[in-house]
Amino acid sequence: MSLHAFFGDDAPARNLIDVDAALDATVAILKDRRSMISVDEVQYHDMLNHPVETLMKLNWPINIKEAARIPQKRHARYVIEGNEATPPAS
């Protein structure tokens, strides 16, 4: 599905000026789709810092220990340093 077809012409998620509004709009659109069984929101920093605990809260039928090995801070495109998102140190 194209970005245009998914978000429509006027959705805030299309222009990404306000990232919070874009994410809220995206979640609302996903939750409204009949093809979605569920939509779970996860904080990026929680998944990076506490992957096992974060995945356990979701109650997904997956191997949590195996899945928790995937998120790694060194592979993150951005990490929060103070109040700014910055690329991770190499």
C-alpha cells in the first residue's frame, strides 16, 4: 500500500511536521483498520533499555528471550541524550 493510500491527502502523518500528531494519527488509522488484530504502542527507549520487560508486557505469543536479543543500542539510529535525539556514538 502506498503512503498516499494509507494516510490520505490531508492526514498529519503525511507531512510529518508534528511527529507526535503524525504518530497519533498513524496509530488511530491502524486501530481503525479491520485487517488489524491489535495495535500495540511501545516506547523506543523502553525497548532499547529493557527489551525483555517491554516484550513481556505485550503478551505476544513469541519467544521473548530470543526477540529481546534484537534491539541493541549500538544499532539505534537515534538515542535520547538530554532533550535531543542524536545519532549514537560510533
